[in-house]
Amino acid sequence: MTRVVVCGTGFGRVYLSAFQNPGESDFPLRLTGVLGRGSARSKACAERYGVPLLTDPDQVPELADLACVVVPNGVGGGEGSALARHLMERGVHVLHEHPIHQVELAACLRTARRHGVQYRLNTFYPHLAPVRRFLAAARHLAERQELLYAEASCAIHVSYDLIDILGQALGGLRPWRLTDPTPSGGGPFRTLEGSLAGVPVTLRVLNQLDPEDPDNHTHLLHRATLGFTGGTLSLASTHGPVLWSPALPAPRGDDGELDFDTEAHRLVHLPSVQPVGPAEAPTHREVYAEVWPDGVRRALRAMVDAAASGEDPMRAGQYHLTLSQIWQDLTARLGYPELVRRPAPEPVTAPDLVAAVRREGL
């Protein structure tokens, strides 16, 4: 049984939730501690999970084989990468939350190799079931049709992992290039063109931030569409659904003219947009209670497997070094986010909209 200490109790609470209801009798990890600064929040987390609260990083090796470092790195004004290196120097494997600058990442990878421990950067969202469904469908399609383009949108907060999602969907990141963003025309998005893995890519980034409520008012997390010769595959949002839209068939009769009454084309009887998996995304409660904890468990399992097999951390690290390089280029081209302040919006549900359109006779 691998012993785990979670370092950080901000987003670290998502990692802790993976140990609340593991749902797997053979889950090979056990939470043994929480590392924090001794705040009321850290104390509450340790008490909730029935583990010791550690306030000194040198206490971690006594209780952990693996540490989840969920502390801001240099880009976020924190010392997460320094903590990760310190723990690896003490013989602890590290699962490290993103984002991270390329220089910091390279230092972590060198430390892992030098001390014979495992190190993995966790971009989090690619481990979630809806994103994995999108990636699996993309791989299947790429074996059968030509991939023509990709287009994607995100909030600046999650641009690092959007690049990772696209990289995994396209089978890699190199060769890559990005252009400067086009003028916004007053809208909230900035648009960049370029390519990833040689595939033409259009990125639309919501480069805005509410300094008083930075985790909200983002309008979206991730959306992505891959254009194949036979249709488009879309991730409607980070948590799904995944949609396949076959190219509109243009059936022709025996005389070669368009014949919309023909029965010959097998696509004419299928919906023009088809869900791949569930037709609806999970509720927000299901996201926080099930989808996110399951994603953390998947990342932890992969980490345990890598440690057991003695993988070279540089193998996965080379991909993430390129990812960090692309992300730094992207954010440099975008510039500092525009600061905005907005009141909380009025909640609207789909049934509200259904009622509204019915009143219009639709």
C-alpha cells in the first residue's frame, strides 16, 4: 500500500477527495497526512480525513512514499516546484499539479532522475472521463480519416491543460507554431492561429480575470473541435458531452444528380449530431463528488505503476517540457489578462430556456 501525503489544501482538497470514497477495493494508496501552514482550513482538512497535519516538509518522508504537491509554482507566485524538489531529494515520489514554467519543470525532472524517484506533472483535466472519451474517439477517427484542423476555446486560467488536451488528441505537439493574436474588436476573446503536431489550429482564449473572484466569471473552461474529412468531433465542454457530427451527405442518384430521396447512403438515417457516450454532461455536484476525484485516482494509479516499473521520468517529461514552452509562448503573446469586475449572474437552467422558447411557439 503506497502512503500518500497531500501538500496544499486549496486545490489540494480535490486530491483529498480522491480518498473519501475510493470506490475501489484494490485502490493501492492510503492517505497518511496533509501538509499545510497550520491554518484553520488545513486543520479542518486533516481532521476530516483523520490524518496528521504536518507543517514542516521534512516531516513528509516519515509518512509518505508519494507526495501530491498541490501548491502554486513560480507562475502563481508560490514555491511548489521548490517543495517538489526538496521532497524528491528526500526520496519521495512526487505528483505535481500544473501549471509550471519550463525552467522549473526541467529542474524537477533532473532532481527526479538524480535521486531515482518518480516525478509526474499532472495537468488534471485529461484524466477526467469526458476528456478521455474525447481523446479515445479522436484516436479512433485518426486511424480512419485525415485530420484537417483543430479549433479550441478556453479561459486563460486553463490554457495550459487545453494545449495538453489538443496535444494528446493530435498525437503530439511538435512541430508547433503560434502567431500573435488578432485584434479583439472589443470582444472578450483573443484569437491565435498556428499549428500543433503540424495540424492547423485556431485558439480562442478568454484573456480576462476578475481579481476579486478569480475562479469565477470564466464563461467556459475548455471546448475543442477536431475536423476530419468525414465530420467533426467536439468536446462541448470540459465535462462533456462529446459529439460526433458526420459531414452532411450529398447523396446522388444513378444519373449523378443530387437525390435527397435516396436510401443508399447509410448516413441519411442517422442523427446529424450524435453523442459519443452520455448525451448530457454530469451535474456540478457529480463533477465535484465523482468526476474530479476519479480523475485524481487515475493520475495516482498511473504514478504508482510508473514507480513500480521504474520508468524514466524524462520520457513523459519531454512532452511536458514542450507543453510548458508552448504555454509560455501563448501567454507571452496574449499579455497580462484584462482585469474585469462583474456581478454574479442570475442563474438560468435549461428548463428555463425550454419554457421561454415554448412561449415563442418553438
